[in-house]
Amino acid sequence: MEWLSSPEIWVAFLTLTALEIVLGIDNIIFISILVSRLPVEQQPRARFFGLGLAMGTRILLLLSISWVMQLTTDLFHIFGEGISGRDLILFFGGLFLLFKSTAEIYHSLEGDEGGEEGAPKKSYGFLGIIIQIAIIDIVFSLDSVITAVGLVQHVPVMIAAIVISVIVMMLSAGTISAFIDKHPSLKMLALSFLIVVGTVLIAESFDVHVPKGYVYFAMAFSLGVEAINIRLRSRISKKAKSEPVRLRKGARS
């Protein structure tokens, strides 16, 4: 237990916790958008289960870290390029993210009129949403765990950082979900961001490394611009007493 008094361990713990929260942003966005398809009364429970799955998946991967590291071993070769288990997970996870994001964009803009006021709202099965969250949790958790192993050598420290980061995400997920649902343009931006993340995952499956810093900087810049737009539209809306555009909800994908 001597490592508990080590300043280096505490610095690594705080750094890893902050990194896990940042890396979990795309997970929160994906969960928030999926959960919005459920009836309102089921949404908090779905967010809790979804983020709980994310925490459980990451901890299980950490406890089986020797197996995780074996995923980087080539299973076969295509055109001279080695393909590992990690590459396959990233490739199909990226495809799944691309499909879900583009489907959500299409149905939000062109779907059935199921989300209008007074109209019955179609909902998706709770279990179906949780399964989709579990699939993408595995993809997001894989790189998160590999990053954690590269920063810290003590498994208890890594687990503690993951637990703290997920608790922070659980506390903020409801606010983020409500904010995204309130501002349709922000939802489109979030879905576009997930398309970029899916593309990056596919690129990394072919060993084309795209620094995540560039992706998150682009997202932060876009969010900053959109925050200004939301503020501007809010002022105009108050003057004109008009309602913002509402995206359609509840269409089947």
C-alpha cells in the first residue's frame, strides 16, 4: 500500500480520471441520443444502466488486461496488412457508429411525424437500447483501457479513476441529454461528431492514426460557435416570440 503515498501515483490518478472523462464525452453523447428514443420516464434508468455498463466493461477489460493486449496480435493478413482483434472491433464498431448516426440524422429530419405535440410517440424497447449501448461501450472502452494501461501500472488506480469518471458522467448525463434534446441544431452537431468518431475508428483499424486531440479540438470549436448561435437565436426568439425548430422523434431506424 506504499503506492498510496506516492505523489506520482496521485498525479497519474488525476490525469487518468480527467482523460477518462474526456474520452467518455462521445459515449455520453451516443447514450443521450439513443436514450431520447425511449419514453421520458424510462430515460434516467436507461442512462444509469448505459453508463453502468460502460464502467463494468472497462473494469472487466482491465481485469483481463493480458487478453486485451493480445488483441493487438495479428490474426491474418489482407494485402500484406496485418489484421488484429482490436482492428476488427474498431472497424465494425466504427461501421455501427456511422450507421446509427446517419440513421438518426435521417429520421430526425425525414422521419414520421411522431414527435409533434399531442401526437402519440413511438418508443423503442428498453432492452434494445441497452444492447446498442453495450455494443458501442465495448468499442469506446477498448481504447480507453489501452490508454489507461499506458499511463498507470497499478490496476486499483486505473479502476478508481474509471469509477470516479463514470460517476461524474452519471451526474452530468441528464443535463447533457436535456440540453441536446432542447437544441436540435446541437443534436445534429453531436451526431455529426459521432460520424467523425466512427470514421476515425475505421481509419485506426487500418493503422491510420488520427490524433484524437484534433478531433476534440474541432468538436470544442464547433460547440463554441454553436453556443454563440444558440445565444443569438435565444435573443431573437424572445423578441419575435417564436419557437425553435423541433426535430422529429420516435421514427424507426
